[in-house]
Amino acid sequence: MTETSINNKEIASVFFYSLSSGTEDYLDFYTDDSTIWTAGDNAIGGTRTKKEIVEFAQGILAAFPDGKT
């Protein structure tokens, strides 16, 4: 595995750990002008700005106060 691949794998691992931790730490991976796309034709699928993600995530994080493992 190349050094770039190893670094990318580490970044992805830290991101998904942060995403499932029950905190908003994962938002640090986005810039204020990021556009986030989530797959699916459902309540969480679609394209959002970071600001929209912050608002949307508050409800999800409240549902899993101890994170999701």
C-alpha cells in the first residue's frame, strides 16, 4: 500500500469514528463551503451544505447521545 493510501485510510477511519461517536467532531472534516452528498432516496439522502448538515445532525445526534457502535 502506498503512503498516500495509508494516509487516506487513516483519515477515513478517523472520520467514521468521529461520525459514530455521538459528537459533532466529524464536522471538522468539512469546510464552511463544503457540499455533502448522502446516498439514498429517503429522509437522510440528498445534498446539503455544512450549515444544513449541522442543523440536520443535531436531531440525529440527540437520538444517539452515547454514539453508535
